[in-house]
Amino acid sequence: MNEKNRDRVPTGVEGLDEIIDGGFMPGSINLVSGEAGSGKTMFAAAFVASGALKYNENGLIITLEEDRDGIINNGPEILRKAMKKKPGAVSIFDISAMRRVMTTSEESKGITSALDVEVLKEMIGKWIKEKNIRRIAIDGIASIAIRYGSEPHFRSALFKLAAYLRQTGATSVLTVEVNEKGRLSRYGVEEFVGDSIILLTRENGTRGIRIPKFRGSGILPGHHTFIIDKNGIWVYRELYPSKQTKGLSRKKERFGIVGIDEMTNGGFYRGDSTLVVGNAGTGKTIFGLQFLYAGAINGEPGIFISFEEGTKELQRIAAGIGMDFKELIGSGLIEIKFMQQKNLEPNRHAWDILALSERKKRVVIDSLNDYSPALSGDGMRKYLLALTSNLKSRGVSSVFTMESERFMGELTETESKLTFVADNVILLKYVEIKSEIKKSISVLKMRGSDFDHSIRNFRITAKGIIVGEKFEGMERVLSGTPNAPMAQRMQRFFG
């Protein structure tokens, strides 16, 4: 595709073009900045290779630090494919090979011309003329500073190179390394020549991507993240709460547990999000399984997304309470998806869930606790708000389970914050009554409808969860250590 026939130059990085309105501006200079190992070289290689393989645009990679074999072997799969399927479409000029036979003193004194901007311009011009180069990547541009010594001289040389690159009409990517907090490049001058700056970061094991500068158009704001694998870089934009109202409904649907349906006057509304909070062993997973099963036997397809148990284990649990999942799984009405919780990337996971929920009516996620290494309390709240609103906009009802940190007593601050996000909240707790541990259930919240506010006991049986009667004659049940009302205790004392 010719530059004149399109407004943007796709980056070759999956997911990034959605954030920057379709790609780079034609003929622009774009800096990719980050610490060592952040993926800058892979980004640059993907940009050039995708141009050759997908858009019939020849590209040139100039490497000032890493050698040619390193670029090819450690680069994205698309680079190797491009070089194999379209020989000559991607050229790699290895200046690092020249530099390896020179000392730093020789480079700085100009004894070698490898880092001289005028020579570099001449070489680029030759490649453009011979190969009709439309994409250029210069990896490790800060190395040129060795040749020019002082910052003013380096700045001048860099501006001359940038002016020449713009003159060629090719779209360029320059990689720069950050080595000081708050600085977008090694020397602090490289960023001034760029039309855009793509900053690759890494914090608490999560790779992030920020765009501090982008001339020519707006960008999609947010905390976007990315992953690197053998195929390249994959960017996942932040999910925002949906503004669509198409999936909103006033129609109630049964949860699938008789007592819960009674307490909620027929169930929850279609598309609602329900948070089931409880101690370990109180039956949160079983609540999710019964919710999914109730929908499936009525022809509503659903999916159970688990971080802990696989398909066979969940089938065994379901069978233990009288639910046969095998046939429903075979018919496609129930799907169980096990996801690794190690190195969980929240943005990617959110988009994966939305993709998995296509043509589904019910979704269960077990559990929110597995997000904690990647998301803080406020981050979790923001994430859950965006995900539940997008599911609701599609008319998908969701259940999220969460293990309470306290064995007995009130909810923690983090748990309380999440209850504000969900449409409905079911609380499962252990209570001690007469030296015996029992389980209590209560509906803490139901948005848009009245409900039974009582605290009831419940049991897990071979026929599923059975919700019993209220804890009559007891107060402070949710504290975990209920007792009789003060009037009854006084009567016993004086009686």
C-alpha cells in the first residue's frame, strides 16, 4: 500500500494501532524508549518486518549495538518470516560489527566513521535508492553521542539526522534507553527530535506502555499494558466502563439456589454482576457452579473461568452435589476455562474474558483474589467496574467469587470497596453457636429491588446448597460470635 493512499503507517505491534488512532504519521520519526530488556529492539524489528510482509514496504534496520544475528534470533517471529518469504525486503546494516574492532577513544575522535551522522546519512541514502526503503529502524541511537562528546554537538548531529530522515519520506523508529528516573532518553536530547515517544515500562512484574508525546492526533488514554513472547509484542489497551445500554434489562432470572431466589423475590436482573464473598470452604465455587447449571438446563450457555481447579475437578465437585456437567459440556451449554494465575496480566485477561463470553448468557469468575498480585485495591475496583459494565452491556450475567480475609467478623476495607461495584452482594460467613461452627448467608445488596434482609443458615448437601431459616433469637450474627438479645439475657439472669 502506498503512503499517499493512507493516513497512517501501521506499527506492526499487535494492539498498539488501536491506541494511537491507526499507526504512526507517514514520514514521522518515532522514539521507542525504555530500560534494557524492555522490548525496544523487538518493537523496531516488528515495525520494519510487518511493513515488508503485510504492506509491501521495504525496510532497513540499522543496529548500532546488537549484532545482526542477535537482531534476527532474538527478534519477533515476523522478522524471520519476512526474511524467508520476501528475500531482500528487509535489510539489516550491522554497524555494531565495525564498532567491535574500534576503541571508544577511536570512536570519539572520529578515527572511525561508523558513528558519524554525515556518513550515516550517506549510507541510508544509498539503501533508499537501491532498495526503495519506506521504513527505517535505528536501534541504539544514543551511541552516536560517543562520536560527538558534548551535549550541544550531539544535539546538533541528531537534529541533522532527523531532518534528513524526514526529507527521505520514510517513516522511522529510533530506540533509546532510559537510565534515570523521569527521563525519556539516555541523554535527554533524543526526545526532542521525535514526533512521538512510546515509553515501555515495567513495574511489579507488569509491562506497561505510555505515550508521552504524539504529534498529529490524539491518543487513547489509559494504563495500557503489553506482553512479550516469541512472536513479538502484544499490547492490551485499558478496558473502560461501557456506555452501551442495549443489554440492560428489567427481567429477572433465577440464580439457581431456591433460598436465594426466594430472598431476592425471583432472582437477580439479567446482566447483573453478583459478588459472592465468603470464607474458605463456605461454598463460593459451588454457588458459581449452581448459577451456571441453572442457566444451562434452561438453554442459556455459560462459562466458568477458574484460576484454581481444572475441568475434571470442577465436574467432580458438581457431581458431588447432584449436577451432571458432562452432557452440558458436550452440548456446548457449559464451558470451563482454566487460566494460569502466574504472571496474570489484567488488561489481557479482561479482553480474553469478553472474547470468551461471546454468545454466552452467564459467566463465573473464580476468584478475584487471584488478581491481587497484579492489582491494588483501587486498581481492582476500577478493573471490576469496567469488566462488569461491559458484560452487562452485552446482556451477560456474571458471578465473581472472593475469599474473605477474615475467618469471622466484618469485611475488610478492600472487600467493602468492591461491594460498591457489584450490583448484588451475597455474604457467606462462619458463625459460632453453642460451641458449634455453622454457616450463614445474607444478601447484603441488590441494586434496583427490594430483598429479604434476614441472615439465614445454609448447608451444602448432596443435592446442592440448601438455605434454611433465619437465626431466630440471635443478634450480632455477622460478627461470627452471635448471642441472644440483651432482653433475653437479662431475663435469664434475673429469672
